[in-house]
Amino acid sequence: MTLLAFDMGGTAVKYALMEKDGTILEKGNFKTPDTLEKLTTELQNVKNTYANHTFTGAAFSCPGAVDNESGIIGGASAIPYIHNFPIKAMLEEKLELPVTLENDANCAALAETWLGVAKSAQDILFIIVGTGIGGAVIKDGKIHAGAHLHGGEFGYMLMNDKLETLSDTGTAVNAASRIAKRKGLPTLSGLEAFQLKENNDPIAVEEIQTMYQNLAKGIFNLQYVYDPEMIVIGGGVSEREDFLPSIQAELDKLLAKITIAKIAPKIVSCAFGNDANLIGAVANFNQIHP
């Protein structure tokens, strides 16, 4: 039972030859083409590379709001040509295989629920901390997309009277931007911001502490809205050894002040890195084609 899995990103498309149990047999990638026609040619080339295999189907992870009933990817992304037309039907015709589609954040969450840190859980939240903040809701082991396919858009959560969102206030990228502005620097990366903090730069210490405080507030709110078994946190910054402990410290402060809140959010780091979306795409395929 072999599948082709594809993870479509703005700069590269990753692919893998996979078993239905999530085992990766081979993998590779190609630069994201600039037209739909070039993309379908590349996808067909990948399939032809493994012509000695008989495929059960093709599983896709992609940006945007995926409507599984219509086979249309709504919204917008760094791959504009994949949106707002029946792309699933087109891919099935070109690849001559059953195709499934799912949002990339949802795929990452499914990977953790299926084979990762949340495999014993049925109800989890997945938060991705990157340039902004995205995520996914897993209910009874399945994606809860919501009525408008926007379930898991935690980054839109309003954090203060200035109408700043969790994406505005809870990412290293935006913390770095605020540090740069206050220090009169043209630009500053997230990594450079953390380096300044480690050197005890007072502005960097303050802004990164504020970032952790806002993440803790957001996680606290989500715990009491959804009541998940655990909250899984991913994204490049989550790989820092001090990231989760710093959020936990801020959560502990909140819980000490809000004594009526008896349930402490359980936060864990994701298990999968670059392969998460490929594994999650296969998990999604298995749910649709058991």
C-alpha cells in the first residue's frame, strides 16, 4: 500500500514515497514552479520516477483553506495558482490517482496525533509559531475545520485594546521588529533578537519577555475555550531549548494569579520537523480512504 505524498510550500515542493503506515521509503524536493502547468508536469515526473510502484493514491499538504467536499483550496498563499478552482479533480486527472488535500498546519497536527507526541490523545490544539501564528484543532482524532474552514487561526486572537493580535505580539519575528525600532536599527532577525537577549540587552530582554507573556495568555485562553488534552507547539522557534520552559514560567504566573483556573495547560513540543506535513498528508489520506 504505497502512496505519493507532497508538501507544497512557497519555495519548494517536498515529496516522498510512503507506506500507508507513515514509513518514508524515499524523499526529495523540487523548486516550486511559477505556473500550474509546470507544477503538474513536475508532479507527473515524480510519479514516473517511481513507475515500478503501484500507488494507492496521492496525498497533498498545501497552504490555504481546503474544502474537501468541493476539492477547492480557498484563500491565498505564496502559490497563487493553486487557489479557487477544482484543483483536486485536476490533480486526479493528471496523476490518474485518488487525491486528498489538507491544509499544511492541519497536516502537521495530524502527524503528531497519529505518530507523534499526541498519539495517545483525541482532543489537541496545535500551534505553529512562525512569521505569524497558525494552528489546528483536532477533535476526536480528526481535523475540526470549522464552518468557514478557519478553525485553528489562533493568530487572529485579539490581545489588547490596540487591536493587536497574537500574531502581532507572540512571535520572535515581530519581537525582533520592535527591538530594531526601539534601538534605531534598520532590521533585526529573530535569531539576532535572541542573541541580544542572551547578552542581557535590556530592550531585547523586555520585548522577548513580552512575547512569552502573550503566548502564555493566548494558550491560557485556548485551554479554557477548547479544553484540549494537550497543546502541541511547533515552528522553528519552538526548537529552542528555552522556548517551552519560558512559556511555562509565564503560564505558572498566570495560574498563580487566576486561582479559579484549576486546569493547567499541558504544552509539549512537536516531534516531527521537516517531514511533519508529509506524514500528516498520509494520515489525512488514511482517514478519507480507510
